[in-house]
Amino acid sequence: MNIEKTILRTFFPLLAAATILSACGDSSDEGGAPAASQRRFRFGMAAYDDQEGASGSEDTAVPGKIRAYRFEQGRLAEQFGPLTAAESEAELRFSRMSGTLYVVAGLEESLPEVAAEYPETEWLDLTAASATGLVPPFATGRIDLDRLETGTAVVPLALTRGVARLDLHLRVAGKATVERITLRQIAREGYLFPSDAPRTPSGAPRGDAVCVEDAALTTDTPAIAYLYEQTDADLEVCVEAVIDGVRRTLEGSLPRIIGRNRIYSVTVRKGTVDTEARLTVEAWGDGGESALQPDLTGQLTVDAERSELPSDVQIAAGGTELVFPYGEREVLLAVRSDMQLELEPVSAPLLEIEAEPFTAGDFGSMNRFRIRKSLYTPDMAAGRVELRFRRKGLENAYPEDRITLSLEANPIRIEGDLTFADGNTVCDFGRYVDNELGRLTLPDDRELLVEFDPGEDPWLKAEPVEEGSRVWRVVGGWRPNDPTADGRRQSARLVIRSTDGANREAYTVVRRNWGLPVTWFHGVWWCKYNARGRSRNFEDQILVPQDPAAAAGQSVQEYLMNCSPEEFRSLWGWAYQGDSGVGMQVVERDGIPVMEGFATGSKTHINKLPADALAPDGYELPSMEEFNRLFDATDYIWMMWSGTHKLRNPWEGHADVRRTQTRRNGIAVGSLVLNDLLVVALSSPDFPEYEPLTWYGPGAQWNDAGIVHSNHCNNMLFSVHSPEGSGWYINGGMANLYMIRNGAGNNDTRIVRFKKSPVEYVY
């Protein structure tokens, strides 16, 4: 089954003051009383407030990483972490053993670096937000340090889930398949910490969300969604299902109060009308000291003459067993018996069994059962299912009265990120992916093809790893400046068929087709625009279909020189600091332009991060060597002038780089008006077919003086993937702007420009 993942988007007030980060780590001392200023804590999950309705997973694992915060006299005193969830125990060293300790788990990417003296009242009112209202689990806990007994070696600290869990129950006598579940009017914002009663933030937005989509849920399913606690809402649920072959839409109301750390179930019910009285049957037991035997003779067996079996479904074990191949099959099983049989309930994945109608007096219609077996997907192991029967009129079912179904394993082997688990024929990555997705090892008589729906691009291909090999690679591709790359679902079918064409099985691969506008320069597909907003999120970036310069029929440089001042500022004014991936914009403060949210004390140098640490899927920061193909010249590169410079190390023999320099004036930032904002386009005269690579953006900020240096805002610092911390920087004043190698420091803000990560297949 596919349950679409959602992303928790949590917004906190950003504080510019320096944070206090206290050291934490596991102590090697396993025994003895702890020091007065330290304690060892054991973290665990508290039970749900109401276990009734739980189905399957009990959610006992601590979600994500753990952070701890000690408040004293209503103010933040110190903080700890992050700790990984695998560290069930951790030693915390306090400056004082007093106050209240708060623990938060599962929000490691959303918690801000809150500052010393942060008010506890505001801390308890922090909220989280989600674009859909569906959230991943998180948990919180607290403990009063003043009440800990002296000498306590390990302090247990139970965490309470900050979300409500929603389960699906199916109570249908026949066949039911749930295809879609929609929740209506759910809150998209919730409080992080509990209070005396469930509550919803004032003005919290509400809307509809699909928590199950394009699914085939046929059994009880836990955790179809997690929700914020919420109150006073007209919450509704809509279930779209196929019940006994009839498509139905069922609607119902959820409780008006949804509490955190509780389980709620959506139950689909449908009984049958039975005109005959049925006996109460107790569970089968061993009968005490002696085996319980029916007062009848004769083993139940398959009646081959009255059964309708495909040629590859075999009768075995003296007629007491049916052997199925791994593929999809439907059979009509007739069981040889002089009495009418009633089938005991069967719970087996990928198997549907129902009794055929029986006409009294017609022996030919007695004891016939239709069996529908779904495809066993690659790597699924063999299985055995017992069909147990009760002879009509008897109180008990007996061990002899059974037929065994032997279900063969799928011989196809699969490795990599591509998976089709437990009968699911759809692999939905739920994000952008490319390059090798997986490898399939096929039997000798099979081949692998790729099919697309009409109008879909050939974004997926399959090929043997070498000629004659039975191992096939599945490779995802990329199209530069794909006009359909707006995040849509892009699908293809992997078709495995026998070489004689007799057998065919199909598996669907789905990704989200996202794409950023790019231009090619000296072997690199550079993004045309700087990153903005949340750098890892495609939704915040300029996508190919949204490219404003392309829509205007202009280059990026031409567009920046002709667009409105407001649009220029929205593109120009973004920079980044550390590893948060959260962009800062240029604002006015005390009469100078600064990066909003700038703070000193950053512990992370952007250039030393992994190349893809700040990027959306499929993109990354260019390397120092790739930046050198632009800026590593034989002489000074005077950025305040147009001209041509020569590379110290020509790329594949191409040495010339042409610069076209322009400046934009009259850009308002608060009460300020910024002028002489540099826009420089670089191009190779050897490749005139490609649009120039245009550079723009605010100067770097490394202290409270803001982005102005030498009376201008053009000292751009570039984000470069460089493990040693080197980089490139525009130095000097407006009369002598020139490129230098400069990696700068952790605090310095940088413009971020991604490139397309290397991709094997371009379609």
C-alpha cells in the first residue's frame, strides 16, 4: 500500500541572540550515584491514552532526534542535543539541578536555536504548521528537576505523542477495497506542548487533505494519518471504496475534540443477510488429553472433475493441496464431500475466497469456492494457506477438514531503491529521483520492457547490465528545462514478459517530476536563478514552467534589467547562512540594509557541507573545480566592466569567458533606495547556442554592519562545495570590483546557486 508522506513545516520566532548549547553525551560510568549537576535519563514513549482501537503498530519508537531545554524561573537556562533516538539513555550535565526540563523528539529540522532567557510562557505556546494538516509523529515530555531524588542513577522520562493517530478498520463480510480517504476541515496548525485540555491555535487555517490515495487497502491498516490535536471543528471523513463489486462513497463525522496521544479509528462495516440459523462455534482446542475426532469418515479432497483449474494450478498431496504459481490466478475449487461445507474465515494477503451459490438438491453446485489470487511481487517468499471447513450442522470444525493452498515464490529478484513489496505493484517514490533506481534479475525466459501512457515522456529506461545478462538496470532520466516539470506525478510501467509472449506482469514506477531552469556552461548545467526560501524545497524555487525570463522571451540578465523593482528585489535579495537551508532576505534595520535573521555564532561552514545538503532532490552545489571554469583566470577579473578573461586551465581547450556587466538602480528596501546593483552574465564565445550564466545577489554579511561594503552592496560571496572550505568572492569597491579566492567564515552569508547533479540518462 502507499500512504503519502507529508512534510511537517514548523515556524518559530527567529531570535538573533546567541544560543547556549550545553555539552551532552553518554557517560562511561555505569554505576554509582550521579553528580549533583548531572543525571542520566532513559527516554521512552508513554502508552496511548486509550489503547482501544489500536491495530498493528503500537508506535513505541521515539520519533527522530531528541533535544532538551532547561527553564528556570520562567526563562531558558540551557539546552542540549541533538541526541539520536537510538540513544535510549543520555547523560545531561546541568549548570544547576533546578527548574523544569522539556524534551522534544521528532522536530530536529524545525526547532530554532532559541536564545538564553527565552520566556517559558512563549515556549509553551509554540506552534507547528503543516501545508496539509497531515503531520509526521513528534513527542514531548517534561520533568521537574527540583523533585529528583539525590542519588538516582537513571531517571526514566516518558514522552507523550503530540499527535492523534487515525486507523482504518474493515468490518465487511464480503470483499472491500478502500481506494481513497479524505479528511475535511482539519487544522493545519497545532500546539507543540499539551495543556489542560486539547486546543487549537486561534485563526489556525483548515482544509481538506487526502491521507490515502490510489491505494488498495483490504485489511485493517494502522496509522493512515497523524493529526494535530484540535477542537470545535466540523471534522469529516470521506471513504471511497469498492464493496462487493460496488463503488461506494461513505461519509461520516469525526469527534469534535481530537486529543493528542490518542487513537481514533475509521471503521467500514457491512454485514450479510443469512436466512439460515447458524450455530455458535467455539474456538478449536486440543480437547484435553485425547484428540477430538468428528463422528464422520472421509478426508476432504479436491474434486478435479467439478473444479475449474488453469493448467498451471496443480493438485498435490493426494488431493488435499492446490499449488499456485506466483502470478495472478482465478480458480473454481470444488471440494469432494457428501455434506455441505461452510468455509471458516480466511485472512491471507493477496487472496480472496468466496463460496459459490448453492442450489438445494443440486450436488454439482455444492461445495464450490471461487479463489482469486493476486500477483506475488518480486522477492515475495512462498506461502501456505489452510482453508478450514465446517460441515454444516456440526458445532465444531475439525483438523481433517481442510485444503491447503501452496503459493509459489516470485523468482524475480530486485535490489536498490526500487521496491514492490507484499503484492504492491506500484513503487511511488513520492519525490524526484533519477539515475539508477534498481536492478532486476529475471529468469532466463523473461525480458523487461518499459511502457508509457499516451503523452507521457520516456523518462524511464531499462537495459541489461551487459549483453546477454539476466540482470536489468532501471534508470530514471532528466530533461533540461522540461516545461512539464511542475511537480506532477510522472509514471511508467515496467513490463516483464516471457520471450514467447504468453505471460506478462506489469509494475508501475512513479516519481514527482520537478525541474529548475538551467543553462549549460563548460560541461555543467547551472541553475539560472539563485535559491530562495527553503532551499531544499522545490515549492519555494522558480520552476521551469514559472521561469519569468523565458516567459518574456529574454535572458535572465535582460529580465532583471527590465522587470519591476518589486520583482527584481524578490529574486535578488536572498542569502543563506549555516546548514538550515532557510533563506534570509534583505531588509532595512537602523537605516542600513541587512539580512533578516542574521546571527553570529554559526557552527557550520556552508562550503564544507555535502554537495547536496542544501539542495532539492537531483541538484547540488557546484564544486570548486566547476567554479574555476568561470573565475580561475590568468589575470584579474574586473567585474565592474564588461570584457573577456582567459581561464588558467581551459575546459577541454575552451579558455575564453565573456562578461557582460549591467547595473540595476532604484530598488526600494524599506526607506532605502539601493543603486548600482550588479548583474553580470558570463558566456563562452565557443558555445553561443546557450544562454549566458547570470550572477546577481546581495553582498555578504558577516557582522551588524549589514551587506554594504565600500559604499555598495555587490561583494557577493558564492556558496561552493569545497570540503577544505575554499571559495570565490567579489572583492573591492565599485571602481575596482574583482574576483578572488576566499572561502570566508561560518557566519558569512552566501548566495546559493545549484547545478543539476550528474545524470546518466537525458531524454
